[in-house]
Amino acid sequence: MSELRITQVRAYTLRGGGADYHDQPEGHWIDDHIATPMSVYPEFRQSRQSFGINVLGTLVVEIEAEDGTVGFSVTTAGELGAFIVERHLARFVEGARVTDIERIWDQMYKSTLFYGRRGVVLNAISGVDLALYDLLGKIRQEPVFALLGGAVRDELVFYATGARPDRAKELGFIGGKMPLHHGPAEGEEGMRKNLEMIRDMRERVGHDFWLMLDCWMSLDLDYATRLAHGAAEYGLKWIEEALPPDDYWGYAQLRAQVPPTMLVTTGEHEATRWGFRHLLEMKAADIIQPDVGWCGGITELAKISALADAHGVMVVPHGSSVYSYHFVVTRTNSPFAEFLMMHPTAEEVVPMFSPILDGEPVPVNGRLKVPETPGFGVSLNPDIPTFRPYTH
């Protein structure tokens, strides 16, 4: 089996949008006046889609072996990512053995350094890497977590990200992470509203339930420090991605300035072991949160996690459904996982990548036993119209 060769790489986008969780209909909590770096401009405050958060769309990568087995993945790189996969990355994959994952990753990364390193290029590399793991798992008839060394716990426990932590508590999650709604440009009135939201939610959930705050790169150091101290009396567990991702120095200062009971977390928009090495060596975060679909895939996430473990830092990947579940269950320094509440009002548990994935598992009472289905254990919904914009 290890001698099987890869015959073809295919990259698709979805016609008419689809599974990209950034691209939701009007009224969805995920696009309701969430603070962003663009909040300094009043015309872009209400909707993240107004400044283009949904422009990329979904990338589907399929990789086929000579025996006809197909592995696939989804990530957010859209048509740009499809071009990179088909016109550039495919040359390193086609003809390779299905087990050549490490070599393929190294060639993809080094060959794109002159125009890549982060962003869409790493999204595309991640998509290829995840599809390779799915393919190998299917060929070996093993779940991806078995390829990674096996599970270290019987089940995953989750916190929920969404607008209703009170409902997340009722559903059995260990905590709830809320989006921040008002940034520095909205002044002291915005600060007051932010603190009132945290206070009101703490009153609803009681004192034994985790509450966290997702700031989505929207703050400056002074505002983030004041917000952290204002929220401390309400038992906020962590403040997440408060600053732009390139401000490593600001994160190091913020971690030194927040109350001692509060954690500083970041990394959703960081990529590769080198980016995370910078965060870790500067002691800039208590928890790092790489997205496996953006940071370089499973191959790179394993290296990031090892670095973090050596620094005594937890790794809790940004919500990416089965692609992170199979990793988290194999690592002792990833004691819990994130579940992104994709229900429009965050009141029900629904599959994160619906409707594009069939067979996607969801937590029950905030817990999940990762299925032992080969690969990542999901399939592409045949009713979703896909489009292959490029070939090579």
C-alpha cells in the first residue's frame, strides 16, 4: 500500500457560495456588529461581509491514488486557492507515493516562499495536506488519529463559540466564547456596552462556567488592557486575538498587563512553526489557537504543537471540525476543543461544515468520541454543486 502512487490532484470551488462559515445569510450572529480591524470605519462596522470577509469562499481539494481511492478536504481559499493547487502545487503531489506527505509538504512550502508564507497560499497547502491524510487513512482503513499515533483520551470535551453562552451551558459545553461587538473607535460608550454584555452573561451562566471573549484582531494594547481589567470582576477566562496577528510585541505586553487570573490567547491567523515560534519565544500567549486549514495542515500543526509543548503552552485549534478533532484527541497539551456554533442564533448544535460534508459528527452534551471511520470519516455532499475553475 505504501508504494501506491498519486495519479491526480483536483481543486474545486462551490457554485453560489456554500460551506465557508464567513459567508452566512443576513441575520446570522456571526455577522452581527462584531468588532474587527475595519471597525475604525463606521460604514464597515455592522457587517464583516461589507468589507469582504466572504470573498474567498470554499476550496475543495481531491487527491486520487492509482487504485481509485480519493481523499479530500475543505478549507477557505476559494478560486485563488484552486489556482495555486492546480497550477503550482499539483506537480509535487502527482506521481508521489501516498506516504510521501512530509516531502510533499516541504516542497510545497519551499517552492511558494517567494509569494507565500501565510494567507491564501498556506490555506491551499493546508488543503492539500489534509486531503493527503484523508487519502492515506482511507487506503490503510484507519482514522487519521491512528495515523498520528492514536488517541490519548476516550472523548473530546468542548467549549462553544457563539452569541449564546447561556444556551451553550444548557447544551453541556464547558464554556462559551462570545464575540466582542465594539472596538476602540466606538469610545467609552462601546467599552461600557462590552462590559455590560460580559456582566449580563455572567449573571445568566453563574460562576462555574467558563466565559471567554473573541476580539478578532480589533483592539489596540491600551484598549485591550483596560477591557481585560474591566472584565476581570466577571471571571473572564481569556481574552482572544485582541491585537493584529503581527503585533507579537503587543501580545507579550498584554500578557504581562492582564489580571493574573486571565489568559491571553491568539494564533487563529498565524501560520507555520516559524510564526508560532515567534509567539512562544516572546511568551506572548497562554494558549495558541492555530487553524489546521490555514496554518499548514496536520503536518505543520504537529510541529507547532511540539514547540508549544516544549514551552508549556496549550494548543487549542481554531474550530475546524473533523480536521482538528483527529489531531486534538492525540495530544495531551490539547485538553479541550472548540466548537463553532453555526446555528443562526447559536441556540442549537448543527454541523459546522454543513451542508458540504456528509457524516460530520457533532458534540452531544459537549462531548464527542471521534469516530473510527477511515480518513477523517466524512464525505463530500454530492448535492453540493462544485466547479473546477482550473486544470493543469
